[in-house]
Amino acid sequence: MEKNTIRNAFKMKLKKGFEAEYKKRHDEIWPELSALLSETGIQDYSIFLDEETLILFAVQKISPEFDKNYLPNHLIVKKWWAYMADIMETNPDNSPAAVALKEVFHLD
């Protein structure tokens, strides 16, 4: 892991019956969204699905300079959230209903 990189993990919830669609949409992630995430300091970003509970577990590495307030206000991110809102649990602004997770163990 790059020096000073921070691991960030959170969970979200997929709506029943949309497992394949969620994967498809991420397999076809918009190049401009992918570039934006990288440019803002997000790297090594993975999302896992627990097929029994439909919980999505996301983990990413972020740079110390990452501004958590920048992306939620970016037009591309807002468009992505609107695109995904029909298949996952969201907040009123279409942002994913996400819960931060506390790291309790790590092994390099």
C-alpha cells in the first residue's frame, strides 16, 4: 500500500433481484467516473456482494488529500447516483445509503 494511504470500508444494500444488473452497470462503469475517482485520490476500489443478505461491502484506498466533500457535489457522481437509485437503497438525494465500517484487523 502506498505510504499514508488510508483504507476506507463501507456497506450498502442492493435491492432484491438486481444482482446481475448491479454487476453489469459496474462492468460498464463510465470512463469519466472512473477517471474522476482516480483523480480525486481513490485507488484499489473493490465492491463485494453478500448474495444471502444483498449487502454490498466496499473497500478502497484513498490518499490523505482526498476531500470527502468534493465527490458528492460533482455532476458526474450525481448522475451515477441517479442511474443506480432504482437498484439499491438510497438517501433522498439518490446517494447510496452507506454505513462506514470500523477496521478491527489488518495484515499486510
